[in-house]
Amino acid sequence: MCSCVRSSRALSPVLRPARLLPQTGYRLASRGLWTSPPSLAVGGDSTLLPLPSQARVVICGGGIVGSSVAFHLAKLGWTDIVLLEQGRLGAGTTRLCAGIVSVAKPISIECQMANYSNGLYKGLEEETGVKTGYVKTGSLCLAQNQDRFLSLKRLASRLKVMGISCNVIKPKEVAKLHPHVNIHDLVGALHLPGDAVVSPPDINHALAVAAAGYGVQILERTTVQQVLVEKGQVTAVETDRGSIECEFFVNCAGQWAYELGQASEMKVSIPLHGCEQFYLLTKPLQDPLPPDTPVLMDMDGRIYARPWQGGVLSGGFEKNPKPIFTEGRNQLEIQNMQEDWDHFEPMLSALLRRMPSLESAEIHQLVNCPESFTPDMRCLMGETPGISGYFVLAGMNSSGLAFAGGAGKYLAEWMTYGYPTANVWPLDIKRFGNLQSSRTFLRHRVMEVMPLLYELKVPRWDFQTGRQLRTSPLYDRLDTQGARWMEKHGFERTKYFVPHGKDLLSLDQSKTFYKPDWFDIVGSEVKCCKEAVCVIDMSSFTKFELSSTNDQALDLLQHLCANDLDVPVGHIVHTGMLNERGGYENDCSVVRVSKNSFFIVSPTDQQVHCWAWIKKHMPNDPHLHLEDVSWKYTALNLIGPRAMDVLTELSYVSMTPDHFPSMFCKEMSVGYANGIRVMSMTHTGEPGFMLYVPIEYALHVYNELMSVGQKYGIRNAGYYALRSLRIEKFFAFWGQDLDAFTTPLECGREFRVKFDTDTDFLGRAALLQQRHDGVFRRFVMLILEDHDTELDLWPWWGEPVYRNDQLAGTTTSSAYSYTLERHICLGFVSPPPSPEGLPTPITPDFINRGDYEVDIAGQRYPAKAKLYPFSSLFTQQKRRKEDMELSNLQGK
């Protein structure tokens, strides 16, 4: 540690005060950070209360998350709610929370949750009479470099879409708002005036008081041992005091959610892991810091700081976190763990650089508390796959206070209506599977995740830990040929291939919001896809086989799918699996392999979600069988006009459209290998074929394709090229453009809905109603104009879209089109509401006659909006331009 700190009483770890966090009691007393509210149990001691024999729902975990779920369920009219806490209410991580409520979050749904939480906490004191310590301080997100400043500008654009007040400001304005801040190395900041600080245990207590007022039973000193399940349905909860029969169970056990999931009768995968987290408390400053002083978030310095009792509370997210509880641990109340000043030194130094006036401050205590983190830095929410009625809300990644209100609301809606009122797929626990449950994986991943919370994340960044978990049989072969990898649902996928002789180190370290170093590499792969032939390994796709002895498989798919699956054997059908609201639960391609057998191909991250959706609606029929065959097949996408020639030569079968029509599937021999499922589709709109190859033949088939394809100019390509191709063809992808709130009518897919049949299917009634009422938003293609690819910021996704200077929507995905030589954004736009505030149906005129702009980090660029791909138009214009240039050269 720096000598100046050790040699003075200023923030010196040598001067360690009495323990700040006693084992009992936490109401801002001299011995405690926060106080313990009185017990909510009748008679003061909940262990004396009888355990109810039954309830509708049992919630495990009396921290702020569990209390929020109980409160919101009760507000929605639920009765017979029991909240169980193994220790004292709020005595876990909630008691040690830093108390900051900020909307500065990386994805929109998290911003929405934090914004709702802020509003909820602001009104709790008036609603319950419980002091909550709510103070509207605002916050300052600081930028020490231009890339960080750009990321804050992008965040500001996104927050403004949600109606959240924010301002991009200069360093001098930072000094005016917070005079203790050293601004000499700052380039700017984002001011969020609505952010606040609170007393977390008091917020917890207020939520519990409100919940108890609605009739929620709260029992402390009651430990959940396991959840009982019968025929895939929650039936009861076993505790150390007896059993409670119930229909629903909610795991809000925080640090212990993983262990509780593994201890249940049917194991539940809840991928989270604990890390030690540190923050410092000072005594009141000589000039006490006002309670409404803005919160500082210096992410480049990896620290935050907020006012606390006239002094400062400051912590951060260090580069070398310390994972804990890998072997499991069962302590009832999380006590303050051992101080580690050497570990905290980098954050202390960063704090003193940012607030030099603190050098004379005296230490109150260094707090070390556990916090749980997930593999992708997003919380875990929703119903678990395979067990009906078992819900989870945990893994808050150090944002439990900010998320608890909004997350509790969305989960309560989910349990009440079958879905929340916002798209929470980025948080859905079904984005993970059992493969992410390894304790070794989780330990290694959270050591990366915790520092990443404050790390600058440019577009298309990748996790570095927990890699090579799932790989194609071709992984080593592709890796030696220069493949650069990204990970999706634990599966390694190629981004692009680095040509021989390229500077690999500089390419791998290329991180920018501008034109990336891989631009020309991907361009050459796209060119080859359009002019010759490329191979893309797409083995990560989810693949299911559904079969039956009679018509059961067809009947199930006709009920689940919007498109008509009663097609001849060998035909491929693109279809959505819709929910009752008509929104996409899955977007897939289905092949009728035989009369009673179907092959279903879905996006990679749909493996758990799609399986759970099908099983949920699948009748209990022994003659109907669903199998996950993702691991059985290597998928090779052969794209380009010469793909036909390559396959013809390898199979001795004509692959022309006359003999092999579009959207058709045949089992063929390719080289020496039999039983290859060849499909005339590429997911890009380009000509070519998908080959689903049994894994034992994968290397042989790949080698044969590359050998025979040499004369046709074959090369490898990756997903970046695929993305460019599909976006310029206006293809929407699930999880990026489509979600559970998007209907086929909103994205131009009405032709994939079997309206002309009498077959009922999930979502039919909602779509018919929407067709009658009109569509209120529309999926569009936006081509940027007056945008310099070399010098201007690139669009990536989530940019606001303006029409005639009014906010009209946001982009969902984007890519550079090497064909059009322009950027293309896909996204949704909506007309403004009527004077009465009602939604207005959207028309083609609204789209075609507006002046559109796309906002990239506060800079607007004009764009043309279309309802259909117009690459052909630009291709014709480009050819005419080239012909003119050629004729001019010939004339000279």
C-alpha cells in the first residue's frame, strides 16, 4: 500500500475501529452499518408461530428480493403466501448492501427494473410509515477516455428512449455537482439526476411490512431443506420445522440458491457463485458530506462512492476477485468477513486519486461481504424447465437493491398471468442449462464476471473463461486454419477466419465502437459467399426430433406452430411457435422427415427454452417422443452459387433447382458418408445447402467439401459474414429481432400463418384480433445515408430511431452490407398515439413517407426505411455505375 496512506491517520488500515457490523441489530447505530427492523412475527419471535400446513406459494429468502416478490404477489391479489427466512429477515446480503439505486445498467430491461425500483422505494415510506433512508442524490458516471465516454453516450440515448432523465456533461460541470472530485483526467460524464441512495434493510423491512399488511405470513428461523415434486409439479416444501403443501415455490435464497436447487428432490440448475466484495466506510469528514451529494461511478477506476453519515462509502470491482463458498456453506446470517487491506489497496488508491480530499478522512471500517454472480452478469428469473411451479429470482450481480423492486414485479406478473409485461428473455433462467452448473466453471467464470461489471465492453466482446466447453468435431481443424471464436450457450462458433500472414495479436486486441479491424476479412468472406462457395460450421444450432406411432407428432406441431406442418415428406417449413398473445416463443425450421417424424432446427440459445415450451404442451402419451439430437449432428452451411457444383460432384446427384427445389430435404450420400440430411436453405437468402452430418462423418464430409471445392474457390467463413448476409436480406432472428412480444403480423410474416385453414393453434385468436384492430408497430429495414464507414461511429443495436424528429422506435440488430456498401439497421417503429392517447395503427404510408434518422451515441444519421429488402435495387445501381466507369475508361 502507498506509504502516504500507511504513515498517516488518513484512511490508514492500521487504525482499525471496533467492528462496524455486529451480529445482531442494524439500525444506523454506532456499532452497525444498518439496523435490524423489529420482527414481523406476532409476539415478536417468529419461531413461536405455528408452521402452516399448506399455502398457495412458499417463498424462500427474506432478503429484499424475496420480500419484493411477496409484496408484488400480494398486490396482485394472491392469498396464502408464506415467506420463509432461515435467519433474521434481511440479515443476508441485503444487510451489507451499499444502498445505491442507479439506472446505469448495460441492457434495457435492467434499466427498466432499476427505474421501477427507484419509484417504488421513493413511495414506500409514505405507504408503510417505515423510514427508508431514501435520498435522491443523482449519480455521476465518469469517463477517463473517449471509448468510455462513447459508451456513456450510447447509454444516454437508450435511457432517453425510456423517458429516464440524463445529461451528458463536461468535466467542469462534474466539479460543480461534486466539488470533491478530481476532474483533471476526465473527458466527460453522464449525470443521472433521478438516482438515489437508501437504507437497504429498511427498504426490506418496509416491503415486508407492506406484504404482511396484505396478509403474507412471514416466518423467520425456518430453513427450507428441499422442494418436493410429483409428476413434474411442485407439491410441497420440507423445512426443519415440518412440511408445507403448496402449488408454487420461489427460490430467492441468494447465496444459497444454488445449494437449495441441488438439494431439491428433482435437482434444479441455478448457475451462480459467490465472491467476496469490499467497501470502505469513513467517519464523517471535517466538512461533513451532504446526504444529497451525487453518487460517483468511476468505472475506469473500478470504484463507486456515495455519501454515508457525513462521510463516504466506497467500494468497487477489482481485477482479481476472490470467489468463495465453492464447496458450499450453510451459515444462517452472513456476517462481516475478514478484512483484507492488501486486496483493497488498488481501489483505495483509485478512490484517493478521484477524491484527494479524503486523505485526511478517518476509517470507520472495511466491510467484506459476499455477493453472488452469474455466468453472464445478468440475474436469474423465471420458471425452471422441467418443474412446473418452481420459480427462481436470484444472482443479482451486486445490483440486488436496484433490481429487487422491478424484478419482483415482473416475476409476480409471470406467476399470475403466465408472462411478465416486459421482454425478460435476457434474464430468463432458461437461457442456461445443466452445462453451466459445474462449480469449477462457475468459480472460474465469476472471477471474470465481477471485474467485467465495470470494464469497458465494446460491441461483440466475448468471455474468456469457461471456453471450449462444447465444440464441433471440426474445432481443431478450423482452429488451425485461423478461426477466431465466440461462444453461444457454451458452444464455440467461428466469427471469421484470419488469413495467413495477418497480424493475429493486433486483430484479437481490436476493440472499438468504430470500424473494426476484421472489416476486410469479413468482406472477403461475404464476397466468396456471393460469387463462389463458402462453408460455415453451424453445429451449435438446437436440433430436436419429434416422432410418434400415428398422427400425434403432427397434431402437436399443428397446435404449437403458426405455419402449416401438414406438408409432403421432405418439405421444410419456416414457422414460429407462438404464445397465446401471438408472440414468438421460438422461430424454427421444421422438416417432415417421414409421415410421423419431424426434425426441428432452432437458434442455439433456444435449446432449453424450446425444449421446455414443447414439453409443457406435450400430452402424456407414450407413443409421442421428443429427443434432443443437437449433439448427434454437425451442421455445415454450404453457401454460394457454386455450392450446387460441389455437392453434385460429391454425390453424383443433380442439385439443380429442377431436381432439388428450394426448401426441400433429402437424405443423401456425400463422399463416402451415407445418411446426410441435405436441405436447400442457408438462413441467409443466398443459394446453397445446409448439411446435417452425423458426427462420426463430420471430418470426412468437411474434408471432401474443401477438397472438391478448391476448383470452385471454396473457403471457410464465420458468423459475422452470415450476419451481414441475413441482415441485408431483411431476415429477422429470434432473440435479437423477435421475442415473446413480437407477432408475425408486426414483422411481415403473415404469409407464414395458416389463417386459411381451420386448424387452431396457439396465438391464433390473438393474431385474428390484431389483424382486425391493426398493427401498431412494424419491423423495418433502415439503410444509413450520409454515414462514413471509415470515420463515423457504427450502429450495433439498440439505437433510437426518429421519424420527422419524433422518437419512433429502436434498432434490434445491424450490420454493414458489403453488397450495398452501407450500414443496415433492422428494428421496429411505431406511429405516435392519437390525441386521446390511444395506439395508432401503422400504415405503409407512415413508413414510406417519413424522414428517418438513427441516433448513434447522440449523433443522428439520416436513413431510408423500407418494408422489404432492396439489395437488388442497389445491386442494379452499382452495376450501372461500374458499367459507366468501364465505358469511360474504354473511351479514354
